[in-house]
Amino acid sequence: MKTTKEPPAISGGDLVLQEIWRIKDELSAARGHDVHRLFAEARKREKRSGHPLANLPIQRRKV
């Protein structure tokens, strides 16, 4: 039987937020907690799918 570490209890019992954090931690651990690797894999998935994951305009700061 597999045992899993439970996320810390959140005041107010927000189960949705607990699940999001659990998934985030799982995805991060699977990639060695390397943000560059996480985004490189996301770009590969985006390219394979042919659909942009995010289409945000570049906003330049006025100097």
C-alpha cells in the first residue's frame, strides 16, 4: 500500500487549494524542482499541440 504525505491543513478547510498545491508539488518534484525544465517541457507540449498555452501581449515599461 502506497502512503502519501498529506499537505498541511489550511485554515478554513479549502480542499480545492490543497489539491492544487499537491499537484503543483508533484509536478515540481517530477522535474527536480527546476523551473527551467518545467517551462521547457511546457514549450514542447505547446509546440506539439499547435495551440498556444498563453497568448499574452508584451507590455513595455515607459521610461
